[in-house]
Amino acid sequence: MKAIKYFLYALIATFVFAGCSDDPTYTRGESEADGCYGVYFPSQDNAADLELDPADPTVLTFTAMRTNDADAITVPVTVTGSEDAIFSASEISFDDGATETTFQVSFPDAEIGTTYSCNIQIEDKKYAFIYGEKASGVSFSVTRVKWNLVTGPKGETKGKWRDDILSSAYGIPNRYGDMSPSEVSGNRSDVITYIDATNPDKVWLPEQSTGVFLNSGDGIVSFASQVPENGFNGSGYGTNVNGVITFPAKSVLLMFGDDGWYVGNAGGMQRLMLPGAEEYDFSLALTDSEPADGKVEIAAKLGADVAKVKYAFFEGVFGDAIAKANSAGIDAGTVESKEITADGTIVAQFEETGKYTVVANIYDEAGELQGYEFLSFGYVKAGDDKPVVLSVRTELTWEFEAQGHTPENSIRSIIFGENIESGYMGLFKSADLTGKSSEDLIEIAKTSGKAITAEEIDKINDTGLSLLHKGLNAGTDYVLLVWAYNGYYGKLYSVQQTTAGKPDPLQIHYTYDDVENGLTKAGYCGTWDYYAVDAYDKTGNTSRQYFGQVVVEDGGTTSGYADFDNVFSDYVKVSGLTGAPQAFNAGESQYMAWSGGLLYVLAPQLIGNVTLQGADYFVNVAYTAEGDDGVYNGRGLLLGAPVADGLVAFVPNPQLQASNNLTFTGMWFGIYADYDPATNKFSGGEGGIVFHEWLLLADPDLYPAADMASVVKALSVQPGNYVELRGPELAKVIVGENRMPADRGRECEIVGMPVLGAAKAKVEFRQGIAARSADFTRRTGAKITE
């Protein structure tokens, strides 16, 4: 399991190689000194990272102890500091018969705001043991820092915290609202949250404990900004603007106990308002129209607290660095600008066709600059033209039959173009687009389709882009929608293609778009035939196979797993989804929650036990997403729902597709050497034994499988570089809500362009010069005179 784009996970492996030698000679270590006094430093509060008020004494007291109380002694020590001459230590002296003493370390020249570290070490083996667990040294750091109470202009002493760090990982009530500590289970009021706001443009959260846990299995939650100061590669700094501290989305990381780092602040809603601070709306939204009649329109929508906007146009397209410099020029008056004070539309005309950028400064009522926005766009002069040049076609092909992709379950799209800059595309069922207007189709392509990637754009503008759309249904009409933008205009293209064969409901890759109704809990219970794509199939077969039968039983109102029972109160128990229940020591089963007519899959949980090659293992279940190497724990990453009469499919949760860009399609079963039922934690992972995608349950009375042999496979371990990840938080969905048509072509890959064969043509040849048409004038580089 490997970390993916939405989660930061650090795997650090240290390998120590001992020198190899054929000589078995053993060298004895240094002996302890006879009569050693055994002086050591016990655990103590001052041996830590300390912060001292500048008014506090610049001296710390430490304790030393010894195991041999003979004689009055003074212990020689070595004092080293991060800077010379900062620390000095008093003598460490013991009276005859005394086993404990104290000494002081002074640092009178330590400056305010600087962190200094110190180590005190006993090096003479007459005074301290060489071996053993008792520490012969003590280390600490000290920072003299003054914390001042922040007060608002009216004497306010309390700020406002809007949480999105924990809310991104847990379903906290009153999300994004004011929250008191008593609402958080396990709260520790003595824990202080530190924010480094010394630079208002680079605010960050040092790695620290929150002091809270939200369920017993996760442990105390810690967080940290994804910045180099915390040891991460990233620039997830927040800002402090007028006393309002915010952080970019996904820039704050969470750790649950010691279980690795995960993304927090997913929605970018984390905010701290300092005492007396007010939230101002200095936003400015700029949108451009397509050029028409030699004009381009720039719509400007001003935030509630914007008093005026100064703007100017510049040639070319540029990024933030140049925009910032141009903003400074507008503010200083060295760049001529115009001004608006209300929402409206700026109509611009230029002398030449080309690319331009508008930079707009935002000011408050006092005339203070509060920020800037910029927008690049294309302009076409009256009489000029910049048409979108694109060719889109589709075809059915047997070229990829060896990989299981045939004209019955795949469509190839071929796209050529010139100077295309961006676009969207999607493959939709024709029936889903019936009655849609051109504007509707553009919105569907942009909203439900996928953005065309930079790699795909390069291919479109070069040799052409060829995509194979897989996992389609036989005998079904599809429409490929492509919206392309050339920097000046956008244009929609649509091509219809019907797959070969007859529709096979058992091979459709269903999505939530196919779900129209739910089922009662009893409606799911019973015996079903089970079909799925075997992701471990070594033949490359990507069609669903028959894996025998699955039994669904009423699971009662509790599952026995606290993480699940805190959210759900109705369950079913499902047996047989591994397709190999006979290989388990005592069968296999898993709980799924029933809620709102749907089944919500749940992980982690113990599925059963297996014995492989003489070793006993615990089996866990997890889930996989398209285009992602991770396996995820979580609740509701897949949804079980009826997609037709007698068919229940496990479909991707559409809410997680939208919020986390994760399309979950697979159920993965892995083996582990250890399992702690008290915490529901698995450890010692060895790999996967079963990996199924696009799971489907069929009523055997409506879809008899009597003529199909159940796939029976011996369990074997499939090792991989997988990393087990915490999945997105539960997202419940509403059955029957209005939805956009689903893109059926998301499961696609770039493939080679089709080979263009020789064309057959009927021809004839006439000797001599071909006769000119009457309206043809030949130009050869010199003017022809008649």
C-alpha cells in the first residue's frame, strides 16, 4: 500500500550493515572502574524544552544521584552549549554518605527570543558507569520568551476558532460553528495550542498534541502545518490578515496516536480570529466573456467591504510574481489605471488580437490596499478570427482484445487539434442526455466530465490523443462530449457511438447515477450470486467473474466496533465476499451498516482467520480507488444499492468523488500477523490475498448462474508496496436526489494512435497539362500579365 496524493505518509527505513569477517575474534568491552561512584541524572522536569518569562531567574536547578555513597566527592562534568559561554554549571558535590544532591546551571547572557540547548556529561568512569540504564548526562533547551495577552480595540480578550482540522477527519456536530471544549470527548484543558505568526505571510502550526481523542481507537490527535519547519516538503503556510488567521486547504496534517500523517483542513475552513478582529470581505471576482464584435467583457463582483478597485490591462499572460509587481505599480501611480466602486462590467477593446491580462487592486474605505486579483484572457479584433480547431471521432476496436477490451466493452476516442489550451471531456449514456440543451451539455462536460490533462493537451496539439474508455456495457448508445478552449473561444463537440453486442447487466460498471431507490434491511437479506472483477487475475481478464454465493443476514443494532456504533444503529452481516470462504479456518463475514435504504461498507474489521504455509493470520478488509495505489480504511467508501430489479451493486460514494476526488471501486482483503481486538488495530501486514473490483450481487432467480462455474482459487499472498491509509470521513448520500449524468468513460487510458492504412481509390491518368478552370489564376511568385 503506497501513499497517495491526498495523504502525506512517511516511511523511514534504516538499514545497519555490520562488517563481515571470517575471523570470529571477540573483543571485550572496556571494564567498569573499581569503586565507581555511579553518579547519574534521574528523570526530572527541567530536562526538557523550556520556555521562561524574561522576568524569571536565568538559572535552573537539577538533581544528581549516586549508587555508591562512600566519600565526599565533587564530580567533574563537561558542559557544552549550542553557543559558547552561555551556560555555566555549579559544582556537583556529594557529602559523605549522601546519595542525592542538587546543582545549578546559569545562563545570564541568554537573549530573549533565542533557543539555546545545553548538555552536561560525566565522562570520567570513576564517577559514572559506562554501561547500564542510568543516564550519565542531562540535556535541555531554554527559550526566554514573553507572552503578551492579545486584546482587541474594545478590550476583548477572547478570539474565535473555527475548526476544519478535526472536522475534516470526524463528523463533528455543528461543523464550522463555534465549539466549546465540552463538546469534544477526552478534552484536556491544560493543553495550549501554539501558532507561529511572527511573519503574517508565513503563519504555521508547530507539531503539537491537541490533547483530545475523538474515539478510543485513534489515540490522542496531533497536528502540524505541512512546512519545512516541521520537517515536511511543502509550503502550507497560512496568513494573518487584520487579525484573521487562515490556512490553505489540505495544508494542516493530522496524526492519530502514532499512526502516520493524514490531511486535515480539507475544506480550507480553518480560521482563528484574534480578539476584536472582524472578518472583512475584500474579495473580488473577475470573469471574462468570449470576444465578440471586437470587444471583451470583464465582469467584476466586489466583496461587501471593498470600497474601490483600480485596474489596468497588460499585454501577455503572466503569473502571480509579475501580477504582484504590476499591482505595486498601480498602487504607486506609476501605472495608469481606471477605477470602479461597484459591481459591473468592464468592456475593453485593443488594437491587436492577442492575449492580455487585467490586474485589479482592492482598496478599503481608508484607501488602504487590501490585495489584488488578476485575470488573463484572449481578445479578437473585429474582422479577425480565432476558431477552435479540433477533430473528434470514436471507433470500436479489437486491438486490445488480449487485455480483455473488446468492441462490446470499450470505445476508442481519437482527438486532434491545434493550439488547444484546456478542456473537458466525458463519455455519457445517450439516454442520460435526452432533451439537454447545448448549454446543459457544456455544463455536464465541465461538471461530470474530467479536465483534460496537460499531457493529453500536448498530444492533442501534436500527434493526436487516443484514449481507450473501458468497462462499458455491450449494446449501449454512448455520447462523447468534448469541450475545448483555445485561449479565445470554447466549443463543444459530441460524437455518438454504440458498443457491439447485447446489453449484459452482469458486466455493467454501475455508478451511483444508476441508483434510483433503496431497499429495506430485509430486502438485502438472503442468498445472492456474487460477481466481481478479479484484480489479481494473472490473465488480464477485466470482466466480472462468478465467485459463488453470498449470504446477507440481519446484523442487529450493534456491530461490536465502537467506531461504527457511534454512527450507525442498523447492520447486516455479509458472508462470502472473498469468493473463497472455504479457505478460512472458520468462515468469513463482515458487517455493513444499513442506513437510508443503502449499505455502507466498514473498515477496519476482522473478517476471519486463515492459515497459509503453516502460519496463522488475521484478515482485514479495506477499499481501493481508481488510479490510486493505496488501500483505505473508512466508512461508506463503497455503497451497496439496487441498480436494477434483482441486482445490488457496490458503487463509488459520489460525495467522496466530489470532495476528495477518490472513486472507490475495489474491496481488498489483507493478512496480518497480529490483531488487537481492544483497539481494532492490525499489525504485521504481509500483503493481500483477495482483491475484487466492481462487486455485484444478483438474485439467482432472475439471473441464474447454473451454466456458470464458480471461480475457485487457492489463496496466495500478493505482496506489494501498499500503505494502509485512513479513508475520507463518512459521507452519507440521499437516495433519489437530482444528479448530473455520470461520466461512464472515467476508466480510461492513453493508448497508441490507430494505424492509418493505405486508401483504395479509382484513378485514371491523362498525359499532358491539365486544363485550367476559367476562374483560376496561377501565381508562381511573379505577377502574370495577360
